[in-house]
Amino acid sequence: MKNETLQFNTANGGSTAYVAMPKKKSDKAIIIIQEYWGLNDHIKDIANRYANAGFTAIAPDLYRGKIAKDSEEASKLMNALEIEDGLNTIESAMEKARETYGITHFGITGFCMGGTFALEAACKLEGLSASAPFYGDIPEELVLKNLKTPVLFVSATKDKWINPEKVSELVKIARENYLPVESVKYDADHAFFNDTRPEVYDAEAAKDAWKKALAFFNENLETPTPDLNEIHTDDVF
């Protein structure tokens, strides 16, 4: 595995992404969106894990170089980040990754604030094959109704922010509108996947969620085998 920095332009200026490359080149990429702390070593470590699992892993820097020193600064950075700016950064990183690495299939995941963006992106951006948001906020129903990308929504029953009531509302909207959403819940707290925060980290839940996310991405980023019965004679050379 090797790491490098991907530079790209956005509507609001330049940014970069941390890229982890698997040993065997892959045209399937996972976009990893940061928590409200910023693109820190924990998010880079998650990117490395995806690369070790065989994916090209790309973590775009939504804060353009800023990393919060404490929760107060993290909240300020998150609140100053407009949804459309973050989405444009994600989309711009995807475009540059197609050009630079020949990526053909993208999945997206994110944690806390990143989970919010991972679900918004699945509703609003073209070119995503799967989304696995971890305890991110829920878009309004009018946005959710646009969802066509398969979603694995990971939440925690002890979470006081993305609480069970919010998750139930997501499931209700998905059911009523036939949206491709699977909900997975753990008896854990918000940010349970973050192994740098012992006060909330839950090793058992994190291990199971990781296993489910990998299976989800492996399934949904596969190139479908064509149905030979549906191939027209004009398509055969």
C-alpha cells in the first residue's frame, strides 16, 4: 500500500485528498468523509484500511487544511461549512480521481459530520454506487425522495444526536417511498467506530460494522455481469 496527496480545484478554491492505494491497482474507490475534527490521522487510518481491503481510498479535505484542536473549534469549523461547498469538494475529488486513477465505481462513507455528507451525496450526486453513512444527520424528506443509490445506514441506540427517533423517521420515509436503505443499529454511543476515543469506542460494534460495510461495498461496486438474453445482435461484434 502507498499513500499520496491528490490536488484538485473546487468552486471555492483548491483542496486536497489523502489517497491510499491498494497493492493491486483498483478502479473501485471508497470516498471517506471526515468527522467534524477534520482530515486527521484517524480518517487517514480508515482510508488505509480500505486500501488494505483492495479499494482505492480517497479522503477529501473538506476543511482545506484545518484540523480542530478541540470540540469547540470542531463545532465552529463544521457550522461554517456549507452543505453545497462540501458536496462540491466531494464531487470535484471524484472527477479528479476518475482522471488520475481511472476510477469507474465509487462508494462513499463518512462518520458524524461525514455521515451527513455521505447520505446527502447519495441523494444529490451522480456517479455513486453505494453509501454507508455512520451516524450522520438525516436530510429532509424532499431530498431523501431523490435517493437511488443503495444505502447502509449505521447508527447507535445510545446516540443523543442521531437518536433512535431520527433513525426511525429515516426508515419510515424509506419504506413509504421504496428507497434502497438498510438500517443497522448497535447498542453503542455516537462515534463508536472511532478507536482514538476510548470514552465512546465500542470494539465489538466497530468490528461488526466494518465487516458489514466491506461486504456492502464489495457487493454494490461490482460490475454487473451482462444478461446475454438481453444483448441485441447489433451489440455483438
